[in-house]
Amino acid sequence: MSTKRTIEIFSAGCPACQETIDLVNRVACPSCEVRVLDMNEPDTAARAKALGVRSVPAVAIDGRLAGCCAGRGPEESTLRAAGLGAA
């Protein structure tokens, strides 16, 4: 018997999120339980924050943020370097 995997997709309902949902559903194996989570829901947003989600779409597998989804998102230093906050 194969081990059940839990796949969480954090989505904001945008076209890019839908592409990720379609990709995960296409690649998922029969033992994968795929859940699409709406980032507009407070419980989902809290779960995403706990996992380190900084932008969507994002995918977690068995409670760990996938490497492709880690370390993304806006950072103050990068935005300032691009000119944000400068007159």
C-alpha cells in the first residue's frame, strides 16, 4: 500500500493560481489528496503564514512548502533598491 500524500495549494483565485491547480491535479498520483485553499479565508491565511508562504500560488506537500514556492515575495530591501520610498 502506498503512503498517502497531502498536497495543499494556496490560491487567490487568479489565472496563475488556476494554472498551478491544473498542473498539480495533472501530476498528482492516486495516493495524493489535493486540497485547494482560498487565501481569502482567515484560517488558510494563518496556515500559509505558518508554512512561510509569501506569494501565491504556492504548494505544500505533506506540510512542507515546496522548494519552488519558498523565498519568494516582496522584500523591503529589494523594493527600496528599486526606488520605492525615494522622491
